[in-house]
Amino acid sequence: MSEENKNKALNILLVEDSETDAYTVQRALGKYMNHPCTLQHVESMKDAEQYLQKTKQVDIILLDLGLPDTSGGKDTYERINNAKDENVPVIILTSVHDHDLAVGMVESGAEDFVRKSSVSADPEVLCDAIEFSVRRHHNLEELKEETDALLNEKDNVINWMAGNGNTRNDKSE
């Protein structure tokens, strides 16, 4: 993360229908998060979709899979994935202890899968997952930009060699 991004508060969207679990997350972040952050809490998928339509200022989403207005884990993840910007990582936050589900969510694109019981027992687990996810996404974005620049440069060289582009010599003649 650049020095500028290290000082910028992370904007975290928590999609969680349980007030108790939301409070646990809020306390964990407030006490154990090493990075400044702001937490926006919504209780339903509908509210999350509306919030994401209004703002593009979300750095990471913490998503409960058991929301009252979705029809299961896969539907919940697909809906948030369709509503968010593609560069925003999602951490699944759930009370479900299903390894196959966790692997399936990560294979579908979720950044991590954190059990709510882990947050209560060791709050730093969630804080680390958030920080590492944001850093991974930042690194991937930088790598993508570098790759795009190199590909663009390669295309320019190929066009120049093929005589399809203006060169300095072409402009002066």
C-alpha cells in the first residue's frame, strides 16, 4: 500500500442482519484494527444494493451469507458481487462451519471466509483478513496497470515496426 493509502481510512461495508454480530465486528475493528477505518452497517441485501448504487467509496465488504432477503449463500454472494465495483474485495462473515462452502465462495471470487465465532474468540483474525485482502487487491490493481502499460508499449512498437504509426521521423518529413 502506498504511503497515501496507508493513512486513508478504509471504508468498510458490513452487510449483517444480526445486531449482536454487527456490534461484535464494530468492537473488533475499533479495538484491534491497525488501520484507520469507517464502518457502514446495513441489515439486508436490498439496503446493501442501494448503498452500493449511491456510493463508490467502499474499500471492502464484510458479507453475512444468511440474510433474510436472499435465498442462500450462493445467491447472497452473487447479488453482492453484481452490485459492487469489481475491484472491491468481499470477505464472507458467517456462522456456518462448512469447509466446502468456504472453498466454493473463495473459488467464486470471495477474498476470504471468516467464521463469526473466530471474530469473538480472536478479533485480530478479522482485522488481519481485512488488511491482507485490501493489500492483495491493491497489489493486483498495480500489477494490472503495469501489465496494461507494457502491453500498450508492445502494441506501439509493433505498430511502429509495421509502419502503422507515426514516428518522430514521419512527422518531420
